[in-house]
Amino acid sequence: MPASNFTKEVLNLAAAAAQDKLGENLVALDVTEPFALAEIFLIVTAKNERQAQAISDNVEDELLKSGHKARFREGRETGRWILLDFGDLVVHVMHEQERDYYSLERLWRDCPVVPLAQ
């Protein structure tokens, strides 16, 4: 079963918030088949630690305004890989070096890409 329309709406709010802080190379993956704990992973690249923190803060703030509170967050202190868990949506804000090294898109390559709203 593919990701729900509700989760896709939350995804688009998160993506817009990330882009507001100049997040790059946004990719959303539908992980419903191999991963039972979420529907979509949003992966965002930041040029440096400070930008990663700004992106994650903005995503959290904008989703909170819409009634979506993060259940869990990790990595904000270092700003290299920040994970925000909103339940069915998990946002990965990654420093460009971490994104290249861990290559989540390759790891989850069997998952379909979810188009983002323009």
C-alpha cells in the first residue's frame, strides 16, 4: 500500500519549509513496503552544520503550526545528520558529506520516489 495522501500533504509542508532555508537535493521516498514504522523519508542536503540546524528548526516550526509535532529528534547538536520523526514522515537533514557517504537513496533504491509539490 503506497503512502497516504495525508502523509504526502505533511511531506509537502516539510519540503517547503526545508526549501525556505535553502535545503538542496530534496528527495522523498515511499518506504511503506520495506519499513513498517513510516511511510515516507524526506532527505534534504545542507551545505554546513548551521544550515542543517536552521532547516530542521524551520521544518519543525512549520509542521508544528499545522498541528504535527515531532515525536523524536536526533543529531541537532552536531548538525551533521538531523533526524526528525513525525510518525509517518521521517525527515533526514544531512550535511552534504554525510549524504554522499551514507547514500540513503542507494540504500533504499527499491522504494519509489514521491513527487514533491512545486
